[in-house]
Amino acid sequence: MSETAGANIQIQTGAIGAFLRLAGGFFLREKKAKWLAFGLIALTLLQILIQIRFNLWNRDFFNALENRDRDAFLREMLFFLGLAASSMITAVYQLYVKQLVQLRWREWLTERLLGVWMTDARHYQLDRAGAADNPDQRIAEDARLSVDLAVDFATGIFNSAVMLIAFVGILWTISGALNLTIAGNAITIPGYMVWAALLYAVIGSTLTYLVGRPMVALNFWRSSKEADFRFGLVRARESSEGIALIGGETDERRGLQLLFTNVADAVRDLMKSQRRLMWLTSAYGMLTSVFPTVVAAPSYFSGAITLGGLMQIGSAFGSVQASLNWFVDNFPRLAEWRSSVERLLTFRESLRVIEEMVADGDQPTIVRIEGKPGEEEKVSFRDVQVAFSNGSVVIAEASAEIQAGERVLVKGESGTGKSTLFRAFAGIWPWGSGEIHMPPREATTFMPQRPYLPLGTLRGALSYPNPPETVSDSTGKEALERVGLAHLQEKLEEDARWDQVLSLGEQQRLAFARLLIQKPRWIFMDEATAALDEENQDAMMQLVLDELPKSALISIGHRPGLDAFHERTLHLQRGPEGARLALRQPVRVLKTRTVKIRNPFRRRGRQATAE
């Protein structure tokens, strides 16, 4: 593993306490969680009681065999059937309740993680800051492993503790005392089998910790590389058209192979650590099977205990040993759990840092102030500086005021920060300084170059972010007709990946249909017509002017012809310390214009009807 692997782990100590602070509220705030936990504890105790009775049965059964007592043998066999049935029923319901606790806890934790991630553009800011990679895996996979293994460990530790208390007493009683003579001195060790089990477990646990300690960081590193590989595969799938058109399969395959090589290297490092640990645990397990019999054999051969007593000692020793060996047996899973918790805590900590940065008044960030309903609506900003997340300034100074109903075009060379300013208007870009006064959120609509089309029906894509039922059939069909997408009118209830079914130009026209339905008072566009030809671009812009004449329009773009649909232009001029905003009047302003929207599907539809 590379030397930087450990540096990626930002939270190294107090993982259990930090995890409980993050996820422990489930058992404090959810009433059903307490009852589920109580039920799981009760079933665990019941199973332990059955195991204790099995231990006593073990003694009586083998004594019956040793004494050749047929009636006692048959009686013990019948009793065994009852114990076995009770154990099976208890085990089934114990597993069901445990899985129910895991599911409910995961639901609770996932809801809260999504709540802090998918709010106030934190998901976008986290991605731009690069603070925690692959948040999808952390929320889906790491949250699942953290919760599932936590429940497994909690029930396992509780079971081991109670079993230890119960069987230590049994083992102490039946093992008796060990009499030794060392250098002429007689030494008596009461309950010597208990001390033997304790010493055996301490040695095994210490060696396991020393040998397996590197597995925590190795598991973390492997999870990170696995997530990178999955992200690369998803990105290749979503960009398959571009890769195919440019003939980039060879280079893409090389990149994916490199990502998998990193996965393989991480897995090999983990395999080496697991191999070292397996040498230890395998030898330890083999010795455990004979150790109690060897230690108790002298008492059996001397006649101090019967065969049933010897078997009971072996069973009790095994139960004590299993309890004390819980750490040894579960260390690989503990390492996996620790790495998942580390990734989950790093994700939450990264979000907390961004939240504090935005909330800290002394921290230089862009402050976005929304007007209240009833107040005069306008967009104003003075001495606004916009920076990248690494602190480098992209816009050194921007000041302007835009009144309600104005149409303003923002232009500039590529790289002068036009789209970054657009994100600052939306409130998703906190890096920089200054204040931006905005109209109320419900009065605004932001249209990026690539519209977001959610999973689901076409009606849902038209209504987004409002519920699908807010768009009636007549409203949806009329809007589609107005933007030249009449061929989609009968597909309002069709469920599809519309971001893949529709071309980018169709997606942009669908965004204009959404605009006509929602009728915002303030419209912000960032290259929202970049995929349209000039004729369709003019048609869409004219449609906005005709249908929403009182709405303010702030556009970012550089394509010819956009000036005519705006009353003034703000130009970002590149400078040595960052771009600056300057005012320019457009050459001409288009007031009214009749433009026919070209619909390439109309002819196809007529042909299908004729057939």
C-alpha cells in the first residue's frame, strides 16, 4: 500500500464514540427501536439459557452412555429433541428481530445522511471541494456495513459476556482444584480450568491484535479504490456515446484497467495481512479443540471426574473460550467495520466543515440574501469576489443591480467565471466574498446548460421540482406543443431514462416547457440554448418574451443572436487578478419577432398516420 493511504483517513481515534454520536440517536429518539432492542436482548438471553441447559444435558447424556443406562439414554434423547426445537425457534426469531433492528437503524441513518447531504447544495459543494470522494458509496454501502456490523457486534459482545458469566461459574465448580508440587512446595489452584481459559484467550487476543492491526487501514484503502473503480465504470456507461463517437475505447479501457489495478493492489495488500492473521487463527483454533481435554485429562485418569464430567468440562470450557475469543474470531470483521465507520465519519465531518464555513460570519464567503414576500424584488450585488474552492480568484470584482422585468445578458471569454457567477446567484457556490441580494426562491428558476431530468415519468420531468400531479394533461401537452415536442404528448405517463432517451437539444426544449408551466418571475439561464440551432434558439427565447413578458431574464451565453433578446449586457473582462464586470449596451433589442419552431418529428408522425 502506498505511504499516502493512511493519510486519507481523517478520523483515527474514538471511532466508536463518534459513530454512536452520529447514529446512536436511533435508540434514544425512536420508541420502536427501544422495544426492538429489548426483544433482541430477551431472545439472546433465552438462547443462552438453552445453551446452559444443553451443557447440563451433555453431562447427563454421556454419564448414561458410560453407565450403559438404556432408559436414561432414551430419556435424554427425548429431552434433547425438546431443547433442539426450543433452540431453533429462538434462533429464528432472534435472527429476524436482529435483521429488523439493522433495517430500521439503516433507514433512520440513511434518512439523516441524505438530509444533510441533499440540502442547501451541500452535495454540490462537497463534490467541488473534493473533501470526501464517492459519497454515494458512503451513504449506501458504508452506512449499511456500519449499522449491520454494529448490531452483530453488540449482540455478539452481549452474548459473549453473559455466556462468560454463566459458564465461568459452571467451569469453576466442575473443574475443581489443581494440586501441584513445585520445588517441594504444594500449590493448589482453585478453578484451574477458568485460569487456563483466561490465559489462553489473553495470549490469543494479544497476538491477533498485533498481527491484524494493519487491516483497518488496508480495508479503508480497498473500499476507496473499489469506489473509484465503480465510479469509473458508471462514468464510462453514461458517456458511452461520446466514447464511441470519438473512438476512445482503447484509452478508456486503459484508464479503467488502471483503476482496477489499484483495486487489485489494495486487495493483495489486504490478502497478505489476512494470510498472516490466518496462520495465527488457524493454529489457535486447532489447539482450542484439544486444549481443554488435555488439561482436564489428569483428573479423569485419576478418577476424580467421570466421562460425563470430562465432556461437560470440555463443553463449558468451549463456551468460556468462545466468549473470551470473541475478539480473535471477529477481528477481520472489526477491521472492515472500522474502515466503513471511518469513511462514514469522514463524509459527515466534511459536510460539517462546509456547513460551519458557510455559517461562520468571519469566514470570507459569498452571502446570499433572499428578499421576503411583499418586498421589492431585484438582484443586486456589489464588490462580489468569486473564487474556486482552492482559494484562487476567478472574478475579482462584480457589481450590478437588475430590476424586476429587466432582461440582462452576461458575456465574457471562456474561463472568466460566467457559470461560477451563475452558481453564486443560485446560492450553491459559497467560495468568495460579498453579498448577493436575490428575490425569493419560489420566484426564481435556474436553467443550466444540461437540464436535470429526474428518474420517472415525463410528467414528473415537466413538473420538477414540484410533484407530477401538479401538471395536468392539457397543461403538459400544450407546453410540449409550444416548444416543438408534440411527438411526446402521449408519453406523459411513460417511465423512462429521459436524460438518455432525449437528445440534449430536446432536453433543453423540455426545460423551456417546464418554464412555461411554472411561470417564474425571475429566470436565470446558463447556456440554456447551447445545443439548439440558431432558429430554435430564437424561437425559444421569443417564446419566453411572449409568454412571460413581465419576468426578469438574466442569461449567460456567448452565441450570436442572444443580444437581441436582452436590454443590456454585462461583460466579464479578464484581468491579471481575476475578471471584472463591465456594462455594455446591446446593438439592438428584439421586441417582437415571429419565429416558427422546427419540429423534425412532425413529418415522421404524419408518415406513421398515413401508414
